[in-house]
Amino acid sequence: MSMKELQHQLKLSFKEIDEATINFKTCIGKGGYGWVYKGTLCHDGKYTTVAVKRLNENLGQGLKEFLTEIQLLSGQHHPNLISLIGYCDEGKEKILVYEFAERGSLDRYIRPGSSKTTLTWLERLKVCIGAARGLDHLHNHVGEHQTIIHRDIKSANILLDENWVAKISDLGLSKLSLAGFDRSAVISHACGTPGYCEPEYIISGVVKTESDVYSFGMVLFEVMCGRLCNVKEDDGFLLSASTAKESYEKRKLDEIIHFSLRKQMSLDSMEKFSTIAYRCLHDSRDRRPSMNVVRKQLERSLKIQVISYARLASYT
């Protein structure tokens, strides 16, 4: 099936979406694109809960981002990518319909005690591995000689379904580039979120997959430390790329990791995790690992942690 035929299949009428959301009754969030609503849509012969993003051009993002998401998500099926179920393009109505992520975004669960549910270290490892798999898919498996650079990786753009499976979302700022042939870089106006955005990209306007790796490294430090990027905590510490790297280099991670998380971590698991997070934030793009390597190291960290729990259980 051609991309044009696939996109035609995804097209929904405004009437269908209006009925699915009961006239946009339940608002569940707001982003750079517009308001997000919850709805129920008949999809593949069954009723499915969906998230509906309705374009509001006054909020900054607009038609370009709308078309980008349709182009990049059409035909992409991966358990760690949010699925595009359909879209509406009728006059001024530009609407995107996605699978619904029951748990919301990862940033809500970063800080222990900030929500009713506190993710354990083991659960955090699994979430990070899922996100890494999704990002690895975008970088390396979307098509022959093609790669998708997300450009806005952050914990708020990693969604969690009812089973806590991580899904990369919000591809409105993403860029499709050609892998190989020395054409894997894209020149564009720097975008993204302060604190997560790679400094070299901000300065040069040249974005590469390594730019996403840098942003993901910042997410890893957030998850490990139980702190949100650029949010000053009660102890006065402000988590940033520079403070994270300094703490790692001076072997002072114990001082910035939330005590409730640190006591759950085996030393070897923490060291494996922190090392790959640190490498992601390397100043030189050439020294950063690929997402495939990041994924494998995170899986190794999880395996070490599971073995540690098994040993502890055998002693009790």
C-alpha cells in the first residue's frame, strides 16, 4: 500500500471526531499544538479510547507540525511509539487522533511523592528501556537509508500506557533525513526544550541523531535522580547537563539521587545506568553512543538489578 493510500485510510470526518469526543467534552491536556481531548472511537471494528489533538494556531505550532506528524507516523507501528489512529483535515479543523496513553507522561512520575504512584527503580529501568527502543526505531528502522530525528526528546514526550509501557510521542517537530551518503544531518532553526536541547544544535542549527541521544541522556539522569531538569529542589540543587556530569565525574551521584531510589539500586546497576547516561551527554557528538548501544546498556543495567534482587531474596 502506498503512503497516499495509507493516509487516505486514516482520514476521519469532523463529525466522527465530534461524536467520539462528545463535542470535545473532556479536555485532558494542552501542548504547543493545541488542546487534547479524550474520546471513544470505533477503530478496526471495536471501540477504542483515543487522545484527540485539535490544532490551535494561536499556540505556536500549526499546519507544518500537523502535516509532519501525519507523514512520519503513518505506517509506523512499534510498541514504543504512540500510534496515529487517524486525522481530520476539514477547513480550519486540523485534528490528530492517537491511541490513548492511560498513565500520561513520564515527567509526572519522575519525582518520588509527586503523584499517587511512585515508580520503583526496576519500573524506571523498564520505562527507560522502552523509550530507548522507540527512539532506536526512529533512528535506525523506519526505512532503508532513512532516519527520523525527533528534536524534542524529554520526559514530557514519553507517554505511559496502562501497563507502564513507554511510548515516544509528539513528532510534530521531527525531521526525516537520509542515513548514510553523508546526509544524516539536517540544517534547521533550532527547536526543542531548554535543558534537554543539545548545545551544539542551538549554536549551529545542525541537528543529527546524536542530538536526540543528548536529550535522552538528560531524561536518564532525571529518572535516576528523581529530579526534573531545571527545577530547583528543596535542597537547592538544580539538575542540568552540567551539574549531572559534574556529579558523575566527582563520584557524587549519591548526593543528588533521591534517597528512596538509591536504597533500591544495586551499585552495579546504578553504575551501568549512570555511565551510559553520562556518555549520552558527551560534548562531542562523535563520542556519544548510538541509541542501539544505549538500549543494550540499559537492558544490561536491568539484568544486573534483577540478579541483585534474586540474590537478596535467596538470603531472606
